Amino acid sequence: MASELAEKAKEAIIDDDFELALDLYSKAIELDPTNADYFADRAQANIKLNNFTEAVADANKAIELASSIAKAYLRKGTACMKLEEYHTAKRALEIGASLAPDDSRFTKLIKECDLHIAEEFYDQRKSLAPNVPLSATPASVGSCKNETISSEKPKYRHEYYQKPEEVVLTIFAKGITAENVTVDFGEQILSVTINVPGEDTYHFQPQLFGKILPDRSKYQVLSTKIEIHLAKAEVINWTSLEYCKGIIVPQKINVSSVGSRRPSYPSSKSRAKDWDKLEAQVKSEERDEKLDGDAALNKLFRDIYQNADDNMRRAMTKSFVESSGTVLSTDWKEVGSKKVEGSAPEGMVMNKWEY
């Protein structure tokens, strides 16, 4: 019965009836919840419906059930790219490429990830909002409605608080064992699944307010709760747990006062400082600083990129990445319609990137 539903779902995909395909795959999964193909294929239906966080969850489940299924990594990579999680997407695509080396889709998407990663690296975004002081008081979650994938009636309450370099999320689930909990960390997605035999599976998968460092994030299952530590990719204040369109990204937090400030001692001597003068002095020193070699080249590149318009930035990123760092062009008309070939310095050999 499950296989028949899956075949009908494939036909619905071909007919571009993605809502029907999603419904049929869901019914097939209810009958056969250990079939990795069904989850990977439902991920494709979710991608077609722009349900990208759901697609990532399905792809993760497929990988959990069968780690050698290449299409699951393709679907995860595609969905993460739509969510602008290019580092997470690239990692998934590289694994998929190793499983299916003849599939050119992986190579194409990995190159796209590299372009986006390069743009992020050289993007000198200015802070748009003033510092907001951090609070260690637990904050309620839910300011972004319809952003979180969860049960209709969540069984477990959750709260979070933050420190300068991490966000601590607590899910109050009493008596849950570690083997019943699965936590996956993405670049800006957290996926928590609690699967207790005989009970409905609990899912909590928010798109996070800011990006995190998956390798440095961790969780712990305790007797009364699940404690999740999310390592921030940037030291900024999260005004909510979940990402909301329209929220202005705060400035980076000055963490010098958190632990790196030197001890101060009582003194009757006035130590007032002219901070505007100090700031002007620092900027003057940066402007007049003389650099050599790669440092000078990188500074020149940053200065040009910071003052460039969108087309110039696109041209610089595309030429730099495609030429393996040997060509830097600011003319989008020249490089936009063709691949930029690199040229090695005299006495050196040009090697192509391998994916």
C-alpha cells in the first residue's frame, strides 16, 4: 500500500501537482516510517512548494535512515541554498558528490555555493541599529508566528536566554532519555525531534534569528529538560529566537566589558577621555598604515569592494572565484556573460579546483 502511494506521488510530481504529491508521500510515510526514499522524495515536494525548512527536516531524516542515499544530500543542499545557508549546503553537496561522482548537479551547485560564500566574505555590511543591552532573563518564544515547524499542540514548553557568544535554549521535557532525542544544527536552522514510543513525535524546527556555528553547538539531555547551547557566528544581540522578516540586525556587542577588561582600582585622578578624538586618531592610523605583500593587496581589495556598486561587486566576486584568485575585474559587462579563466604567474602551474 505504501509503495502504491509513493508511485502515485511520483506521478503527481511529474504533473506539477506538488500539494497532492506531498499528501501522498505523507500517507506513505505513515505506513512505512523507515523508508528513506519516501522522506527524500517528500523533501523534493516541499522544495517545489517553497517549504524549505520542512525539506531540510525530511532530508535529514532520510540521511539518518540511509546515510548513502545521494538524493537526500542533493535535496538538503538545494533547500539550504534557498535558506541562504551556503556553508551547510556545500557540506551536504560535497558528501552527495562523493556518493554520486557522475552527477553534474552537485558540481554546479557547489560552485554556486562558493560564489555566494565569497560574496558573504567580502560583504562589508554596516550595522543598522544601536546596541541593545543583553539580558540574562529567559525570554518567551513566539514573536514570529508561523515560522516554526512543531506539533499543533506542543507538548513541551521552551525558553531561551543569551550570553555574548551563545544562546541557551531550554525545552522542558521531563523523563525523556537521550536515545529518544535527535538534535541537528544547521547554519541558521535548529531541528529538535523527540520520539517516544507510543506517543506522537514532537518536532521543533525554528529558522534562527542569526547564524550559528554547528561544530561548536551542543546539547544535553537532563532529567527534567533538554538544554541546547547555540554558538553564535557573530557576537550580536538576538532580539528573538526565530528569524523574522523586517527585523533590523543589531550591531555587534562590545564584549570587552564581559571578561577582557583590565581590573580598575580606585583613584582620585580624573581620567576623562575624548572618545571622538580617539576614534579620529584610530581612523587616521588605519588610513595611513603602510602594508606590504598580501596584506596590502587584501586591503586594496576591501577598499575597492566597500566603495563599489552592486555590478562592480558581482564582477569582482565572479572574476576572483572563477580564476582561482588570479584575476580581479570590476567590469560586469566584460565578465558577466563568460567564464573567467585564470592565468598562473611565470614559473607556476594553474590547477583546477576539485569538487
